[in-house]
Amino acid sequence: MIGVFDSGIGGLTVARALMDCLPGYDIVYFGDTARTPYGSKSPGTVINYSLEDSDFLLKKGAKIIVMACNTASSLATQHVQAKFDVPIFEVITPAVEMAVNCSSTSAIGVIGTRATINSGVYERLIKEKMPEARVFSAACPLLVPLVEEGWMNRPETRMIVKKYLHPLKVRKIQSLILGCTHYPILKPIIARKIGKRVNIIDSSLAVSEKVKDYLGRHPGLEKDLDKNGVFRLFVSDITAQFEKTARHILRKNIVLERDRIKD
Amino acid sequence: MIGVFDSGIGGLTVARALMDCLPGYDIVYFGDTARTPYGSKSPGTVINYSLEDSDFLLKKGAKIIVMACNTASSLATQHVQAKFDVPIFEVITPAVEMAVNCSSTSAIGVIGTRATINSGVYERLIKEKMPEARVFSAACPLLVPLVEEGWMNRPETRMIVKKYLHPLKVRKIQSLILGCTHYPILKPIIARKIGKRVNIIDSSLAVSEKVKDYLGRHPGLEKDLDKNGVFRLFVSDITAQFEKTARHILRKNIVLERDRIKD
């Protein structure tokens, strides 16, 4: 199976993109809803949680792991790669490559959680690939709770998005990386507020293409993956609100299974 | 020591009120910042976390425990009282008593997290003490992230508070219980939006009076409590933002100590 984990439900945008990009492949998802969110927590805590989440997926039969969470990808990728012996994908690099490829000028914007933005990982990776780049980033901590509250298209949400994006807009960025799995859900508002000349880079699409490409180059592993269209969705805590948000993202009825992270 | 725990930093409003009400008494606080918030999580998860938090405080030398978290108080009080053999205080009953005492008409409002409001505990306790009461409640899940973001007096915060309070305002409530430890920080905005005829019930003050009264009636325990003005602040995770919010609430410089919940 393809394993996907996130701090919560937002990473289902990545699972959804994987289903569209690799139809029929079995997927096992883990959302750490009992400890969500990760974006306001410290690097050490995010690393520990990411190691536990990966271990959980491997025990459920994952043969590759996609870290759908931007905060985990920013802070824990090397630790997870060092500990586990399967291919580990993160959502940062694919989005950076896509942004660099579609930007002819050098001004690139990034939005994310406080932990992701503070890590500086986007800026570092963009400059590795495009040394002349000017990177403008903004932490947008209220967008996750707004999405989880279901306020996708309220005036308050539009005001807050506008306020967060203003410092990027005045810099005339050409691409904007959505550096958090929840943000694709707000893409219509974000696109309107940042202006239609800006390319919106959705990391859920970028990482799915990356996985597809990798499997094309590794037929041994590809053959090993089951393709029965199974999708198992584990969470560390279940509430009605999590189920509602999950249905909204996946656009279908789903069954959440609760499981403990540690035995 | 007097032990106080909360899902995060918000419960420092209760620690602050205890310091004012019982000056000089030693206090040990635990904020479960590695798993915050509790208000969006399920009853089973909140109960487990509350038992672990209480156990942590007892190991640090607490002789009584104040559950500063409304969500924990709503869902876990009986479980914590059944497991541990020290006096356990919760923040719901003191606020309910204060609201009932100062309401001559029967319309009482309650605001809190989704988990607290869904538990129905305020409504049940108010009706036990005042059977003719009409209780109007509203879950306000965005207020905690707004406070933690430091947006105490932004136009967006005022709009959101107004929207949440509107259904209570039209019911002409006479008292409004702030059923979450973060809300006293928004008291000025809440008071303005709900109207000046409404009594605002702050559970941090109500529970502190309750503890003081209890100690007056139990001189044996009271004598056993150290009174060196020590305040120890433990958290399960440290970030710059937690420290900033803690300083804002306590109105002084503090040192956060990180410790693990389980050995």
C-alpha cells in the first residue's frame, strides 16, 4: 500500500490527488487527530510525532510513505528517512520544483503554518535551485482552524486571507506555494485575493506526480503495490467535525477507523 | 503545592486568579502544549489526557488539583476524581453557581469550545440549580486560535465575536458564562458585543474563590500547603509563541520548563 500521514485531516487533499493520479492503488492514511495541529508545535515534538506516524503506517503494510503534512516535511524528513528503509516522499521539494519551473521572474511567495515558515526550508530549497530568487513568506496560522470550522467562504475568512496575503501581493510575486495541506481547500479565495497573474502551486498535485514518476522508474516496487482500490483511513481520534471535514475534502462518504499510535 | 492543569497556556488565567486570591501559595502548573487543543477532540481522548495531566501534577508534589481546562472539566471530572485521592476542583460548577446567583431572570448564555458545548454540562448543571432556566449556548472554536495568534483587538476578531454572540444577544440573556480559559482575555470585546446589561461570568475568578473557601474549611490541608510564592510552569512542548502568550496572560516574565508527560 501507499502510506500517507498528516497531523490531521488536511492531508486528505494529498490522498485525493494520489487517487486521481494513480487510480486503483491501495492507500492507507493516518491522521494524528488526537495531537493535531503540528504547525504550532516545536521541531523536537514534530520529529517525534512524525517517526511514530511513519512506524504506524509501516505496521499497517505501507511500502512507501508520503508525508502529506508540510510541517512534518519541513522539520522531520531527514529523521524519518534515516530511520526507515522505504522510499519517503515529502511535499516541499515537489512544490519548490514546480514553482521554480513556472516562474520566469524571481519573486516567489510561500504561505504555511508558523512552524513551516519558521523552519525556512522553502526559502533554502528555492535558493538552491534558483540562486537569484527572492522569496517572500507569510505564516497564516488562522487558516487551518477556519477550514476545520467549515468557514470556507465567509466574509471573515476572506478578510483574513486578504490580510495575510497583502505583504506578498505588494512584492508582485509570480508564484505562490500553498505550503499547508489545508490551503488547497481555500484556493478560490486565495487566487482571488493574490490576483490572477500569480501561479498557485498546490503541493498535493506536485507530490502525486512525483510518486507516479518514481513508480514508473522502479517497476519492482510498483509491482509489489496492491491495486484493489482499497482506501483505509485511520485516525488517532474521531469526532463528528473530523468526519465532516474528511467528507468535504474527499467528496465522498468515508469510514474513519480509530487506532492507537503506540501499543 | 496547588496543582493546575490545562490543555495549553489559556489556563494561566486561572493560575493568575489563584495568585491574586491566595497570594504566596506555591503553584505548579502543567500545560499540555504538545497535544493542545483539547476542545476539538473526543471525550475518550480528553479523559485519557486529563488523567495523565493529573498524575503528572501529583508527581510534582501537588496536594490539590484545579482542572483549569473547561473541556477537561466538562468531560473528565468524574474520572479524575475516581482515580486520585486528593481534592479535585473543576471550573464548571463555580461559574454556574455565580451565574445562577446573579441572574434574576432565567435566560443564561454559555460560550465554549465545541467539546464543552456538545457535552451539555453547563445546561445540565444550571437546570439542576434553577429548573426554570433557559440556557442558550454557542460553540466558538475560532476564539482560541485568535487569542493564541495574539489578535486580541483586531477587526476580524471583533467581527467573529459579534457573529458568535448574535444568537445569544437576541435571546436577551442576563448572564454570559465564559466557558473557556482563553475567553477572559477577550472580555473587553465580548462585553462590548453582548451589551453592558449582561453579567460576564469569568470561571477563573469563580474557581479561585471556591478553592479559597475550601482551604478555609480544611485547615489541616491548608497548613500542609507551602507558601513560598513559588510558581513552576511545566509544559509538554515549548515554542516562542507559547512563551509570548504566557507572558501576556501572567503580565510578567516567566520561565517555561519542558517535561514529558509519561516516563
